[in-house]
Amino acid sequence: VHGSSGINFPLPRAKNGCPTAKPIRCSNGECTDNSVNCKYANGCPRTAPYRCPADGSCQATSSACPSKACNSGYYRCADTTCVSHPLLCASLNGCNVTTPIRCANGECRKYPASPAMLGNPDACPTIVTCPDSQILCYDGSCVSSAFLCPASEVCPSSAPVKCPDMSCATTVGNCSISKAGCPPSLPILCESGVCKSNPLECPRAPSWGSLTGLGTMSQPSSINTTNINTNNSDPTSGRAAVGSLNPSRCASLNQIECFDGSCRDTYSECQTFSALVNGRNPAEGSTYGCGPDKTMCANGACIIGDLSCPLVPACPTGTYRCEDGRCSTSLCLT
């Protein structure tokens, strides 16, 4: 108990949205207990920092990289690794392709947060974060000192943990999934689950599986792309051998960033890969590729309920939108 406010410590999560057991947020939005566990921007661990351009594997030195591409029957993932089945792929943000959204609390979920999805275990939970100069209270308010936190009833020794919904539990893991929305002081619920005062403050990414993820507290425009690795000379700076990046971080201005952060030539390719991930026949495409009662977005993302698909960027002036979603400088023949 701290002072007369009756606040239990430690808090179930840090003020940056991460759980107190893993209070450090990595650049991809993942939470960890030690910064040495954070991967480099190219997705490789510090023990094997070189992302090989041929097969996407991570190696300790560039000389250990193989020269061949993926074997026949294997799939290329967003992080350029080769796997035997799409379900084994990770999104570019480190989340599995089946749960490609990096939430503000560092976890990976199937769906973004929305008012209709509150309490859904497959959606990002609501999270309030505080500036470095303030602390997080149990009621979701941010104050300069713990003594200024509103009074909170002390939990008994039999259930000593205060949960985000103000209930008491034996452990943080036993806390029920909160159905609470954002507090009045931060009324905007972003897709990552973080609460903000203005929609423009919500973190954004071209796709849910993007390198920055939705859980990072920065806009994509703040990501430095001047040192992206194109020749393996600086393997930790970014995605290997992808060339100069456009705002969607794809090698070509004509490429599309799919739901998992991978870059493909057409939206049809995004949808085909998504259907494989969902165990559906690729021929089902956007109609049934996500399974019953779900809708497939242009980039392959699967949504339910009142969730909205990510916006499809307009084609540049002087180009045409083809049936498969690509932009062409000439009239599309198919």
C-alpha cells in the first residue's frame, strides 16, 4: 500500500503499456524484460544479426549465408525466411501471420481494437499509456506523483493483485478480460488498443503486420529509412536486400504491403496468401478466403463485425487501377 491512497504495487503493467514483468518496449512493439532480447530492425537476434538475402535466414556473419533461394514447395515469409507452410510465417513485426496485429500492450492478436470488440480475446485490449514524466494510476489516469492517484480499495492477501478493471485476483494472469473503454480524458480508441485524446495521435502503419506494428507509439513517417540494408553491408539496419523503400516500405513503388507486412505485386497475391494462412482454397479469394462470417480486405486482412478494412491508397496520377488491384501506366488487359 502506498500512502493513504490505498494503491497496490506493483501495477499490472508499465506506463508504456507493457506488463511489469516485461516493461521494455522494442522497436517492433514487442515487450521484453531486457533490451538485449530486442531484435534488430531486420528481425534478426543480436546473436545472428545478418539477414541473408537469398533465403532470409539469420546468421552470425555474412559469409555463413547460403547463396540459393527458397527450395521448391517452400513459402517466402514477410521477413524473407523460407518455411514449409504459411502458418509457420511471422509477420514483419514478429507476430505470427494468424495473429498479425502488434497491440499496444506488446501482445499479438487477430483483430484491432474497436468499441464493438471490447472484451473479445482475439482483439487488442484497451490500454492507457502515460508520458515519461508521469505515472499510471489504476483508474487509467496519469499523474505526476503516486500520492495524487485516486483512492483505490486495497486487495486482500488472498487475491493481492489489482486488475485493470479494478477487481482483485491471485495473479495478473487470472484477471478477467477488460470490457472497459477509454477514459473520458483519452476518449479515442486506436486500433492498437491505446487510448488517445485525438484520432491524429493514433499510431498508424500501412498494414497490421508492418515493421512498426500498430503497438509502437510513433508514426511511420518517423521511422528512419535512410539506412535500409540493400547490400548486406549493414545487416542490422533494416530488411535485407529490399532496395529503397516507399512509404509502405516495399522495394518498388508498384508493390503492395499485405496484411503480414510482406510486399507483393498485386492485391490478389495478398489475398491468395491469406487464404492459405486460413486453411482455405486460394481460389476462394476474397469471397470465402477468411472463412465463415469474416470479410477479406484488399490486402488480405480478415475482419469481423464493425471493423473496417485498411484504406487502399489511390493510384498515382496518370495510372489505372487494374482488376487485381495493381496500378498500371497503361490500360489493363486482364
